Amino acid sequence: MQGTLNQIDQDILEFTNKIRANPKEMIPHLEKILATFEGDVMYIDGQIGIQTNEGPAAVQEAIEFAKTAAPVGTLTWNDQLARCSQDHVEDIGPKGLTQHESSKGEGLMAKVSKHFQVNGMVGENLSFGQSSGIDVVLQLVIDDGVASRGHRNNIFQSKFGKLGCFSGQHSGYETMTCLVYAS
């Protein structure tokens, strides 16, 4: 399936592997985002301002993380995980939901087990409103408003070796991406 990936999902895989191999590669991208802030409002590409939860502090923290993070192995594409991601986007996107559970309340393991034989760790990231693969990954690395930085932790989890993702329509944010990682 990797040959049939849409451009956003291909870019997500490539950029994720680039920053996993060398976290410092994301610093110029993060510095560009940092320069767009006026207070806690971010103005990217002259768009309408986006109110953030933490303001530039979350971006600065991501930069500091990138300066000291150790490289981790690259991820290989997995069609079954991509199918799990597609199912989730097609389930919650049209309904305007922003949750990890399915619209029927199924958790990650129940969703993933439909298409993938789980033999270790799995993790899921959700991104909303981004139009490029790099922007999806940077949004998750910054992880604004998520105290645990769980999305960033998933991206840099050394035990994960597989990734499947799917980007599609969302009724509230126009776009969404679901990324599923597995060991």
C-alpha cells in the first residue's frame, strides 16, 4: 500500500522518520512556528489567528526537547495499521468527534485488533485541522495543551517500529489524521 499513500500520509511517514533519526531536524520548523506568535495566538501563513493553550512556551519546550533527544529507529509502513486509522477517521470524522474511542466507545486495542495482530505496544495519535504531513507531525510534537506530551512520546517511542496512518475529512476541523503505532 505504501505506493498508494496519499501525499499527506507519505509526508507524515517520511518526516516522522527524519526527526526520529535526527530530532534536531525539526528545530528550524519549530522556530518558524515560534516566530508566528503574538501572545498566545499563532498566525501561520497569514491565516486567522489560532488561540493556543500554552502559547509559545509549548513550542519552546519542543525545541529544547529536540536539542537533547536521542535518535530512535525508523518506522516501517504497515497496511493493517493504516486500515485501523482509516476506520477511525471514517467513523468519527463525519460526526465531528475528537476522541480516541470509536463512536461506539471502543478503545484502541479493540479497534486495532480488528485488522492487526497485537504482540506488544500500540499507540495512537490524532491530529485535527492540518493540511500537510509536516504540520500534522509538528502539531503532535508541540502537543499544546497536553501536559503529558503523550503524542510527542508516541512519535519518539523507541519500542515502536511500525506506523499506519490515514488523513481524511472532519466535519468540524475540515481534516483529521489518525496515526497508529505498534512495536
